[in-house]
Amino acid sequence: MTAPISLHRRPRAQAKLDEVIPPILRPVLRAYALGYASAVAPRLLTLVLQYGARWTRTRGRDQLNFVASLRRILCGGLDPQRFPTFCAALIGCATLLDVLLRRLICRWRPQLSNVIRRRLSIWISSFIAGWLSLRLLQSKKTDAFAETKEVDGDKQATVRYAGRTLDLTLFAATRAVDVVVGELWAQRRQRRVAAGKWSWPDSFITRMADPTIFATSCAFIMWAWFYDPCALPASYNKWISSAAAVDSRLIEALRRCHKGELRYGEETGQGPLLQSMCSDYQWPLKWGDPATTVPFPCEMVHMGCGPSCEYHAVSRFFRSFRWSMMTYLPLNILAHKKDPRGFRKALTSAARSSSFLAMFIVLFYYGVCLARTRLGPRLLGKDTASRQIIDSGVCVGSGCFLCGWSIFFEAASRRKDMALSVAPRALASLLPRRYPLGKQWRETFLFAFSTAIVFTCVRENRSRVRGVLGNILGSVLDA
């Protein structure tokens, strides 16, 4: 069991603030402050970057719009049905109810041991807190989860759907599964080590668990981004599209192949789609005609980098690395600003993360090229039917399978957090973004049950909740 953080080990300003605030209220205020910062800070950063980029063009004429946007962001985080209030309600109910329930259990079930009474009160209070706090978020009505339908011919009624909190629920469920599986695996390892039966396959599974989860999750996410973008949040789609830097006409052509609308060797009226791309890149127009060119050349996938798949991969790596450094380096400099050797650490960390993201993009593209040009025709055939099969999903599936293994470019300490962050996204891509409101209680129950598992584990053994989340919850819940 991890020892609580003592007061003298905290920053001096925080220690003085903790002395003023009653211990029972400290977790609530910490949770609200953390929730507010996590909800507002990314939007503030985006606002500053957007207006900073336009400052030289507008000469500061957008100052009033900037102030209005800033006020809207800062005040939006104070909405009682937003994430900060949810965090405060979740932590506050869990801690306050724990005190009350522990007294009730001691009075009603005095024969139970102290350990069982403590765990039982934590679990029940966390379950109730999870249920009530998620219902608070779900009570907010948004247009994205509402639809106007006609009733009785001439009347209209607004039908509301559930699903607004699905990502949060899947995140909690993923962490709960990780806690349970991790505990079972730790007990198994302890028994096998004591018996001298711990073998290299066991060590291999331990090392490969997080990379495999990450690679598998990324495969589902990239498949959804390519063929079913509505299964992902709009902001997530936008970020992936920005990182991929691919011509939308090329994606649309492969989507039409997947749907059977674009068929090689047949005149289906799909020629203008890629022929417009041929005109922009000064390629022969016949390359974009699927009725005569089977398949369209891989050079079109390279978008101006020439016919070599390998040269395109190298070129794509350096372009993606430069794009990634523009994002990661400023963030790492801010994170290490108090360290005397901060710039060197920031540069190393940014370079590693940029290499990971650049290789992720390269492996996706090269996976497509492997299936279309290098390996696919040799394994499946070079006839028209085989080419249709390859471009109908095999090439994209190959890229989806390969891209996530770039996780090995990241530091081993970060892989667990990255795996556990993309797993809920992958699960969400397999589920409907909206579902009938009458089934919302199932999601609420899953969130409350998962929250009870995670919170109980944090209070009993903080190290079992892996990654940054365990440290954050431990520091928030510490009185």
C-alpha cells in the first residue's frame, strides 16, 4: 500500500493552503481545480495559438473577439453541468459518503474485520458517487444528441438520445479492467516466482501487453477514421486528418472501392474523382480512370514524391517529424522550464515523441504500399479481381495493422499510459455514438461499477492503478 503524500513534501504554497482548508473538503476542491484546468487549458492554448497566428495579418484588430472568446472559455468551465463540477461531485460524494457509510457499517455489522469494513464502505460510496456524478453530466441537453421527428403526420417532437458520456464511461471501464487483470497477473507472477516457474513466455507477455493493446486499438481507430469517420469524435477526426496530410480525394476513392461503387475494369462514372487529382499533380489523366487503369498507380498514393514507395516513406518520415516537433517541443519546454537542464530534456523528449508519431504515419502509408505494390499482388494475384480486393480494404487494413507498432519508439514508461488512452477510443469506434435514452442506465451502471473498482484500488493500493491516473487520483483523494 502506497503511503500518503505528507504535507511537508508538497510545495510550500499548497501546504499553507491545505492548512486553511478543512481536511474533508480538500479532495473536493482539488478535484474541481483539476477538472477546471483540464477542461479550460487546452481550449485556451488553442485560442492563443489561433490568434497568435493571425496577429500579423490582422494587426490586433481581432482583440475584441479574442477577449470575448477568452471570457466564453473561462465562464464555460463554471457551468454546473460541465466536467469540473462532475469531478468535484465524484470525489466529494465518494469521500463524504465513505465517512458516513463506515460508521453505519461499524454499527450494523460490527463482526466484520476493519479491512472488510473499509473496503466495503469505499466501494459503495464510490459506486453511488459515480452514479450521481455521471447523471449530472448526462442531464445536460445538447443538440448533437437530439433529433426532431414528425409525429402523427403534422406534429413534430424532439427525441433525445444518450451517448454523450460514452467516452468517459469507456475510459473508466478500461481502467477498471486494467486494475483487475493487473492484480490477477501480479498474484500469478508472485506464485510462479515463489515456485520457481516464472518463464520467458511470462516475461514476454508482460513486456508485450501494452504495445499489443496500443497497436490493436490504433488498428480499430485508423480503420474507423478511414471507412467510418462518424464513429470517432469530430476533433479526433480532424487531428488525424491533419497528421496524415493526405488528399481527401484519395481517401474517397478507396472508400468507394470498399463500398463497391468504384470497380476496376468497369465504367461506373467514378473517373472524375481521381482525374481531378491527376490534373492538379500533372499526371496522365488515364491514371485516374478505373475503367482503363487497373489499379491506379501507387505514385498517386505518394502524392508527388515519385514512384518509389521507399523514398516516399523516408520523405514522409522527415515531413511528419518536422510537423510533430512543432507541437511537441513547445509543450516539453513548458513542462521542463523549472529544470536547469530543461531544454536538453525537452529536446530529447520531443524528438522521441516526434519519431514515434512520424513512424506511426510512415508505417500506415507503407502498409498501404506493401499491400498494393510490394506483397499484395504476389500473394493475392495481379488480375483485376485481386486488385479490386486489395484496394477494397486489404491495403488499408495492412496500414492499420502496422502503424501502432511505432509505440516501440516511445519510452517504455509512457507505453502503458498511451495504451490505456487509445483503448477506450477503439472501443467507442465499435459502438454507436448515440443510442436510445431508455438504455442509458446501463452505461451509468457500468461507469459507477468501474469507478468503484478504481477508487477502491487507489485507496488500498495506489500503485495498482497504473500510469498518471493513479498518481492524480492518489494526490486528489489524499486528505
